[in-house]
Amino acid sequence: AVAAAAVAELSFGEVPAPTDTPVPPRPSDMKTLHETSIDCGVDEFFTHGWSDSARLSFTEHVHRSRGETGVRITGWSRHRHHGHARDLTFVAPVNASFGPKTTNCHQSQSYHMCRDGVLVIDTSQVMADIPYGDYFRVESRWEVAPAAPVLNRDGTVTNRSTVWVGLRIPFHRNTMLRSIIEQGASEESKISVGAVIELMRTRLRERRAVV
């Protein structure tokens, strides 16, 4: 048991380290952005989309597909308050009629593998160069939970998970443009999350076809 725990500790960047931590409550002002199911287990979802080894094969591909450049992602490390954490920086195009055409983005990510095998990933992003960029941040939560597996006609079993993604945009300074900023960030985030999930489905199909 001690050896297994040591291996899990060393591999938390590839397979989420299990804990008995209860799933944290969702912030009261967090709105549902996307809710779906996907044909893979929770560990598989993390390994293919959020692990250290997925940084080049998946995460950078997602950002390049959105026209983002200069993508840098640190490896997962233990964090005393947030389980495991890493940082992501990139330069994103800005679709606005005024202001700069690009902005530097910094996103902090953390994950917990909670009780009952539920993976919780929290992200918090700031965009330094856009107008009013220092007024707010964009926070999202991914909750990936085990679902009942599916028995296929050929007798094989396909693991499944439910995926819930929420979004909140806390402001620490007031502006008359708040509603416009919230609407724009929400719309962009919804498109982005949908693209990530569809790419995940595509990658899973490709890997199974090879096998």
C-alpha cells in the first residue's frame, strides 16, 4: 500500500491523485456553460486532455486552433491549498473594434480528484492588455464524474463520464460595460469549451481505432 501511494504521488501529472476530499460546492453565481457525457473514464479524460504529457498533443493544439500563440504550460505540482496546480500563458487575438489586436493571458489551473472519483478542475484567467482587463477575471470549473458504463453489442464495455462546465466572471471594480464584457466572455468561453470537448471525442475515437 505504501509503494502504491508513492507511485501515485510521483505520477499525479499523468493520472489524477485520488483523495477523500468532498466535491467543493459550486459558487452561487457560477452559471452552467456546458453539460454532456463522454465515452471514457475519469482518469482517461484527465490523461488525454489535462495531463503533463497532453500539453503538446492536446492543450497546445487547442490553443493554436483558436489562433493563440506563445503557449507555455508548466507541469502539475503539489499546492498546499489547491491540491495540484499549474500555470498557462499565451497570447490571444482580440475581436474588438477598439484596443489592442492581441492580449497576454495568464491562466491558473488546479485540480482535485475528489470523493467517489469526481475530478474537479478550476481555472482562473486574467487578460492584461485589453480595455478594463484589470477589472475582472474569468473563472471556470470542470466537474467530471463516473457514469454507468455501456455494454456494447460485441460484448465489450465502454466507460463513460458526465462532464459539467460552469463559468463565473467576478469583477473587483465596477464599470458600465460590465454586462457587455460578461456576455462576450461567456459566448467565447462556451464556444471554446465545446471545441475542447469535441476534440477530446475525436482523439478518443482515433486512439480506439488504432487499438
